Amino acid sequence: MSEDQVTETAASSSKGRPAKKADRGFFARIALFVRQIIGELKKVVAPTRKELINYTLVVLVFVVIMMVIVTLLDLAFGTGVSWVFGGSGATDR
């Protein structure tokens, strides 16, 4: 069989969707789902201690930077609102 025939046959039989499998029972579908979960969990690679420390530091630095940004924006908007509306808030009567 030539390569053109194989490619043509494979292309003509494919409709862009996987073939519909025979109807499975409820428990068979649950068992398949659990087997797929276990298969995916086997692919997970745990980070090394060095990577874990590095990732933790990156997250902590990012959180601190975001806290500084939000604090500065809060102060800026609070000052702007105070300037626009005057006064010092609810205690000013």
C-alpha cells in the first residue's frame, strides 16, 4: 500500500471528532473517569526543594508588590476624594 492511499484513507475516515464509543453504563463511565484521573496524576512531577523555595519566594514578592500598589492607589484615591468633597470624613459635622 502506498503512502498516498494511507493518507487518503485516514483523512477520509476522520470527521474531526473522535468516534463515538458504545454506550457504557453509569458505573463503567465512573470507573473510566477514575482511571483517567489516576493516569493524569502519574504524570505530575513534584518540584524539588530548591524549586519550591524559589516558587514560594516569587509568590511572596508578587503579593508584597501588589499590596504596595493597592495601598498607594487607596491613599491616592482617598486623598483625591477628600480633596474633591472636602472635609475629613464622617467625623466632620
